[in-house]
Amino acid sequence: MSHQLLHLVFGGELEDLEGTDFRDTSHLDVVGIFPDYASAYRAWKGASQRTVDNAHMRYFIVHLHRLLDPTHGPTEHDE
């Protein structure tokens, strides 16, 4: 039985470029949930490129499969 390796891609404007605190969590951009790292990465890259003019805008990939099943070891992309 194979495991789904779900990944969430989201972003928003950061308070500080060195941190991960968002200026306004009510304005987070949830790009979506993806079935694998490769498709999440493509979505992350697209969202990041669309907002390249805003230095405070950052997008992240969250490995949901780690939260859903903490016993599932990291994949090759989970560094």
C-alpha cells in the first residue's frame, strides 16, 4: 500500500525577511494541497515568481504527510 505524500503550498507577506511571522494572517495565499513534492514545487515556484516584485512575500511548502503520519520517514525531498 502506497502512502500519499501530501504537501501544502501557501504564502504571505512577512514582517521580517529573516523570520516567518506574517504581517496579516487573514491575507495568506493558500495555493493548494498537492499529491507529491514535484507538483507542490511547481506550484511554489509559480507563486513565488508571480510575487517576485514584493520582497516581503514568501511561499512555503509544508509536508502534510509528516503531520498526518509522524512515523513516516522523510522522502528524498524532505531535507
